[in-house]
Amino acid sequence: GGADARNFDLASNIAREWQHRLQRDALSWTEPNSVVNTSNIDGTRWLGTSNINAGWRVPAAGPVIPGYSAAFDLLGHDIDPASNDRVFCVHYRLGWIADSNNGANPTGILRAEIRVVWARLESATPSCSDLSVDSAANRNKYHFLTVTTAIRGNPSQ
């Protein structure tokens, strides 16, 4: 029971960290605004229009800032997803709450769901690239924690 509680606590912290990463990513989504009427959402690291309404995604590591990973070790640190030390995996899913123009609306709001997956004590660690971990065959092998947040652009004007 203690190990389950610790893992749930770490999964909660990892989910919140990814929630904040997606919200920080939205700081680059500064258009449309009063000067520019097209969206620059595709200039963000994770929020681009190809990721919206596309189902669960594995977050790609940030090209500029190292350490943004979909895998975490037993202490909750970002690690290489191929590492045998991974314990937790992160997936995210985006969908529009309010927008019909692919982010070219200054009041566009995204719904972001972040899912953290880790193995039950008797199961093998999940592969972070396996997006089917919630299939009927796998539900009894893994624990899941999902958080949801709203994200909107950051118009500069």
C-alpha cells in the first residue's frame, strides 16, 4: 500500500509538471492579436494544430531545453524513454474547447489532458510510446492518473 501511495503521489507531481509545461508552451502562442490575424500556434513545442484532436500523443523531448521527456524514473526525474530505469510514462491529448479556426481566434481555448501511466507491482514497465496502454487487455496491468486543464494563447497586444 505504501508503494502504491508513493507512486500515486509521484504520478500527481509528474502530471502537474506536464500541465505547467503545456501552459508555458502556450506563452509562445501570441497570435492572433490586434495586429496579426493569423495564428502562430504551430510555432509552439507541443500545442501545434497537428496535435489537436489527434488522440493521445507522446510528448517529444524539447529540442532547445534538454530534459523534457515522456519518461520518468522512480524519483520523478525526466529520463530517456528508452532507459530501463523508467517507471512512469506521460501522454497528452488536446482538443478545442472554444475555437473553430485552428487557433486563429484570440479567444481560442484548448483542453489538455495529461495521462501518467505506471505498472502495477506484478506487471512490466510500460513502453512510453505505447498509446494503447488503456486497452481492455492492459487496464489490469497499469495504473493511470489523468489531469485536465484549459490552455489559451497569450496575445501580446
